[in-house]
Amino acid sequence: MKRFLYLLIFLTVATVSHAQTFKASAPDQVVEGENFRVQYVVTDGEPSSFRGPKFDSEGFELLAGPYTSSYSSYQMVNGKTSSTSSVTYTYTLCATKKGKFTIPAASVSVGGKTLTSNTLTISVAQGSGNSGAASGGNRRNQAQSAEHNTQDAGNSISGKDLYMTATASKTKVHEQEAILLTYQVYYTVNLTSLKPNMPDLKGFHVQEVPLPRTKEPKQVTVGGRTYNNVLWSQYVVFPQQTGKLVIPEVTFEATVAQRVRSLDPWDAFFNSGSAYSEVTKNLKTPSITINVEPLPTKPANYSGAVGKFSMKSELTPKQIKTGEALTLKLTVSGVGNMKLIKTPDVNVPKDFEVYDPKVTDNTEITRNGMEGSKTFEYVYVPRNPGHYTIPPVEFCYYDLESNSYKVLQSESFELNIEKGKNSGNGGVSSYANKEDVEELNSDIHYIKMGDVKLQKDESDTFFGSLSYVLEYLIPFILFAILVFIFRKQAIANANVVQMKIKKANKMARKRLRTAKKLMEENKKEAFYDEIMRALYGYVSDKLSIPVAQLNKDNIREKLEEKNLDADLTNRVIQALDECEFARFAPADSSNTLEKFYEQVITLIEQVENSIKK
């Protein structure tokens, strides 16, 4: 819509061109800790290939940018029409050190010409320690009252604006005692998402406490400041070792929405003068040290349970015959490490056939630990009639209130087992006499009576012949060969690092072929991007450098470890520098692109040959 209006105006009125300028502006003096803006303005031109300065001075920290905005105006005086337009590139910086610092010039391409801005000299005065925070706080308070904690883009997010806490309900416990870990977030900004990166808690058995999926913040006051507070996650952990155990720091990736102000009148009309950008900030919680004391000398019948428990027992049915099943049910209830307790042992008479117990878990994770009950069902089948006693079942646990071992006992059960119809082994009672066994009539006849003579068939048969042997032997040999080949290939593929090293040259050549096509299409920026990917990808795979650690210092160090010639190493680094610079430099000729392309191919071949040697 905006472009159509611009085109309509240009077609209907005569325009007066003005001289093109490119100027930089910023405050002459700021206070240490204060955020400020640096702007580069292009007037009366359509800029492209903007190259901002490198803010590598120790006195400033780049917070955001560049943000691009545009402005246009048209005037008609006495029948004459004039127009002005400008494009502004804005950076947000923070003054971090007292002193006088110079920001170098920026450059931009306008109408085929390269314009260079003026340099900036800024004096940073010593702050009072909280001036930057105060000014930032004033802006944030205004934003809170206007748009629910939404910051303007470029404002730094300090530890007072957004932070996480990690707390443990206890830091001195016994082995297997439950600890509640709580992670909470406090924020005054527009927090849109929070992703935890939970590490492995070595030495702990971990259970997450279920919390509502919808996080409802509540207002709290901390240090005289009002925050939104959300209980983010909770875990119940049970230490499995004694001594000092550490719950490591946890990193949360927070996403904050910030408002981007627009100077474009059309954007201001249709979008209320603002848009939003997302800023990512990593929040870390401190580590927590837990002192775990060992339990006293454990009794022989200790079940492994720590907490507070009760037990009840039930035997059904009370009257039973041989060959029928009876069920003993033990239910342990309470709070503690319910999932880690052992199945209680039951002493039953030897004449009882015993089956594996069935365990039913009716526990749930709460902030107090594991609560609920665990039911153990034992099934027995008596083989012989008589009077039997099932002795009490003991359950020994460590009680945290009294700091001592306690033993729970079930009641004992007396049983009178009557003789059943199908008692004993095979349905025949061990007390049965001869009259109880009935002989069946002989209903199976012999196939043949008397001596049997066998003779060999002299006719030619396939069984045992050479063809018979080969039909079995050849598939077996082929199968063994295929197993050997596939196993060798699987072992080679399993070594990911070695495969990357082996295929580094092949992947680089593939990217270079793509770069050649871009060169032929005269797509300069895409060409240098692909060349840079080829070089970085090659050294990453060939030198086994993870992508997260891929920088020129590490590349130089790895090449030197491979005993590469110093000149060859410098050429690799220079090629990477040239790629980065050429992406923003004025367009090169096709001869220059082709020359650089051939240079990179030769460079990769020389590195490949040197590493092989």
C-alpha cells in the first residue's frame, strides 16, 4: 500500500532532487551505565549495503541494532512540488567504562556511490552506581503503566528485571529422605516463554511434581519493588548417596518481547507506531549443596523405606481346600520414598505353592514427597490338607520423626486346609490308595509286531549328493560375506568424527559447486556466503571442531597442531576474512569472483594434501 502511494505521487507531480548526505549522531557526553542511541541518517536516496562500525571499544556494549526506519514528506508551494526522504539506522549502546571513546565511521551505498559518515567522539562520565538503573527503571515504569511491562527495544534486561531462584526445602538430610526443589521466576518485563535445561542430578532419584500447565503470575514485593512471580517447576529428589551432593546450576532460556518504535508515518498510522521484537536472555540459578547423612546400622529386615508409614493385612478366603488359591494382601501407606521400598518377605509353609507377588502402586508426587499406598498381593495354593499358620509379616523402615528404625507387623493367620477333589500333584492326592486309581481300557494298538528288517534303497537320490551340499553351502557362504561387509560398514559409520573427517573434502566440493552456479548468476553476496560455508564446514569437519567453538583462533590452533605450514595457515584465515569483508563491500567483477573461487579450491586441496602427509 505504501509503495503504491509513493509511485502514484511520483507519477503525478514533479520532484526536485536534493544532495545526498550520510551523517552520524549521538550524545556528546553520557554517564557510565547509561543506555544511549547512535543514529546514522541517509537523506534523499535509496540506500543499500549498509556497513555499521564495529563497536569493539571497551567503553561501550552493543545492546541492540541496527533498527531501520524511513521518513518521507512532500510539499507544494506556489505550484512547485518538493520532496524529502530519509532512512535512519539506529543502534542502542550502553556506556560501560569512564573515559573518552571514538566510534569509527559507517558506510552505505546510495545510487552506486559509497558514502561514509563522520566519526563520533563520546565522553563517558563516572556514574553514581545506579543512574543507569534508575533511568532504565523510569522507562520501564512508564512502559509498565502503558503496556503491561513491555520495554522499548534496546533497553538492557538486568538481573533486577528478570531472575530465577532455586530453593531446597532441606539442605541437611538422611539418605533416602525427600527434598523439595522449587524453581521460581521473578520479572518486570514482558516474559513470553521460558525453557529450562535441566542437568542430570547425579546421586539423586528425581520425581517431578505435576503443576498446572497454565502459569498464573501473582504480584509480590521484593526489596521494595513489585514483581510478577510464577512457580515454574518443582521436583522431589531422594539422595541415593551419603556425603556432600551438589544440585548443579540450571540454565533457563527466557524470551522477552520488546517494543520497536517506528518513525515511518505509514507504519505509525497502521501499526500504532510500534512493533515488537524478541530478545533472548539466559538465566542461571545457583547450585545447591546438600549434606546427606548415612542411616544408622541397618537391621537385616530393613525394607529401604524412609519416612512415615503404616501397614494393614488381609487374607482371603479364610476357608479353603487343597488345589484352591488363597490371597494375602499387604498394604503399606504413608509418606516417603514409596517407589524405592522392597517387597516384604512372607514365610509360608513348604506345602504351599508360591507365585510371584503382584504390586499395585497408588502413590502420587506431592510437595511433601511421595504420598499414597503400595499394595502387595501374594497368591498361594496349598497342596496337602492340614492345619497351617502364616506368621506375621514384618516391615522395617526408618522413621524421620524419631530418627530410629521402626518395625510394623501384620497379624498372623491360622488356616485349616480341607482335602479337595483334585489335590496333590497331577490331580491325584498323595494320600490316595489303590482303590482311588481306576485303570483305563487299552485302546491303543501296536503298529507292527515281530522283527523288522531294514534295507538300503540303491536308487540314485538327491539327498546327500554334491548338488544337495552346494545348495546349502553357497547361501551360507554368501550370508557370511554380507554379514562381514555390513558389519565393517556399520563400524565405520558409527565413528561419526572419523566419517566427518573422511567426507570433509567431498562436502566442501559440493558447496563449491553451488558457489560456482551463484558466481555464474552474478549473485555476489550469496556467492561469498556459500564460499564461507564451504571453508568453515571443511575446517569444522576436517579438524573436528564443534560448530559452537568454530572461530578463527581455534582454527589457527588446530591447523598448527596438524603441523601445517605457517603461510598456508595464514592463507586460510585470510580467505575467511576476505569472505566476511566481501559480503558488504561494493560489487566485484566476474573476473575477481572467478579468481577468488579458484584460489579457494587450490587452498582446500593444499590443506587436504598437507594433512594427509
